[in-house]
Amino acid sequence: MKAPVRVAVTGAAGQIGYALLFRIAAGDMLGKDQPVILHLLEITPALPALQGVVMELNDCAFPTLAGVVATDDVNVAFKDVDYALLVGARPRGPGMERKDLLEANGAIFGPQGKALNDHAKRDVKVLVVGNPANTNALIAQQNAPDLDPKCFTAMVRLDHNRALSQLAEKTGKHTTQIKKVTIWGNHSSTQYPDLHHATVDGKPALNLVDQAWYENDFIPTVQQRGAAIIKARGASSAASAASAAIDHMRTWALGTEEGDWVSMGIPSDGSYGIAPGVIYGYPVTVKDGKYAIVQGLEIGDFSRARMDATDKELREERGGVEHLFAK
Ligand code: NAX
């Protein structure tokens, strides 16, 4: 067994938290040889419920669970952490405008960014799941001036996995036979699920499906999948979101497979003509704990328009939160 690492999870008593913590504790995220100490953050009224989750975690007697810290103090939660999964966020209430939503989340992700800045390990890997995930990640990053901006990422892996699943079903193949799918942009309905570089069993995906299906069925289905789950289940995606968060962190820690890539929301460096600085979904490969944008992909007019639309939405969201950035 290796030395334990510290993994923070916020919103730990929520529904994604409940689907996430037991898998992290069981070694699904970092491996069966990597013990973890969980740092669980909740708001004060949710601490009794969180205590119940801690009791259950202990009752699992996981070989890879080396300790649990449960707290409502953000400075305790992020002390010396190697990984931070920021799940807790303010949901959109009835009649709430996007501006109000961004503002309410700024009050959460600004202080969390500052606490990470002050207390986390210098190479902390931060994943923001709480919506609006990309812009919440930007707020946290912009309140952590002493950390490398690349420490902050947002989750588009659930969208990536949804795209794999839709394409697998359509082509009658398994998701493991599909490579090089990309989710560009925002984790919102403007995201662009791109199959132009994807292969199924080594063959170009777009040679196996017709353009009408790609454009009118696949893209909207992936974009609207979250709403479809809410309609069917009466609650938003939880187990699949938790699973995607585990995939995101495992890939970031342990690397991508040869000949494939994954989608991660990461700070744009201007690649593919995207506004520098916004947290944008890109195709990335990962080696030795560092991600790199896949370069040199050919972008046609169809893709260009969609990549620009989701970039525009992210620039607008950024415009609404810039006053929350540390000076
Ligand atoms: P829940 O409402 O079940 O849980 C959220 C938890 O966060 C609650 O227990 C709440 O007490 C806690 N919380 C609120 N503010 C906090 C703070 N300042 N510090 C610590 N904890 C805090 O929501 P859940 O279904 O778990 O979803 C969590 C977030 O994930 C939501 O914002 C949701 O929109 C987002 N999602 C993001 C997805 C993605 O792909 N990026 C997909 C799934 C999900 O919709």
C-alpha cells in the first residue's frame, strides 16, 4: 500500500455525494493500492446527515479508507488535500435568473477557491461538478492566485460518457470500442458533442451513421440528457455523475489510454480559436498527472459554428462573474 492521499468532497451529504464517496473509499478512483483520507464538507444544517454517511463509510470497512474528516469549515476541509471534488452548489430556484444563480454560486466558489489557495497541496487537482460547473471552476480558480490555473477543471466527462453510450447503442458496439469522442465547451445545452474524429471499432464513426441522425438525434440527445433523466427519475443524474467524476479524476491521476483521449473542462489557452481563460471542454490526453489539449484536429464549418456558440456562452457567463475575481 502507498501512503494515503487526501481527497476533499463538498456537498458530501447530497445525492451525488452518496453515490461518490463509497466508490472513492473503495479505491475505484485512484486504485486499490492507494489509501485515501476523505475530507467531507457540508453546510452546517447538513452535518447530522453527513454524520450518518460517515457511519456508513466506516461500516464498509474498506481496506483503502484511511480516515474521514467531516466538517462545515472550508479551511479544515481543504487542509493539505491532493484532490478536491467540488460537488455542492446552489441550485437554480423558482424564478431565479442566470445572473442570480452565478452570484449565489460565486458566494460558494470564491471562498472555496481562496481556501484551496491557502491550504491545499500546491499540485492539487480540483474538479468542479456543481453547476454551472465551468464558470464555478473559473470563479474558484480566480480566487486562488497562488495555485497554477491548470489545477482547476470542470466536468464534461458525463457528457462524454453519454455520447459514448448513445453511439454504442446506435452502432451495436460496446463503448470500449469507441475512441476519440469530444465534448467541446460548456456543460450546458450549448455543449458540442463532436464525432468527426471518433472511431467505432477502428472505422470513422460518421461513416457508420447518417448525418441526419448525428445532427437531429445524437447531438440534442446528449445535450438534453440531464433533463431527460430528471423527467424519468424525478431527480437529477447522481450515480452517472458520480461515476463520471471518478473517471475524470482517475484519468487525470493515472493517464489516458494510448490512441484515445477524453474530454475535460480546462482553462483555454486559445487553442482552436477559443477565448483564452474560459474553462472550456477540450479533447485531452494525460500523462504523469498533466493534461494536454489534443492539437491539429481539422475543424470544419459545422463544428466551428457550434464551438463558437458554446464559447460565446462561456464568455457571457464570465462577464457576469468577473467582479467576484480576487484582484
Ligand atoms: P444535492 O442537492 O443532492 O446535494 C448538494 C449538497 O451540497 C447538499 O447536501 C448541500 O447541503 C451541499 N452544499 C450546498 N452548498 C454547499 C457549500 N457551500 N459547501 C458544502 N456543501 C454545500 O445535489 P446533487 O444532486 O448532489 O448535485 C450537486 C451538483 O452537481 C448540482 O449543482 C448539480 O447541478 C450538479 N451536476 C453536475 C453535473 C455535471 O455533469 N457537471 C451532472 C449532475 C449534476 O446535475
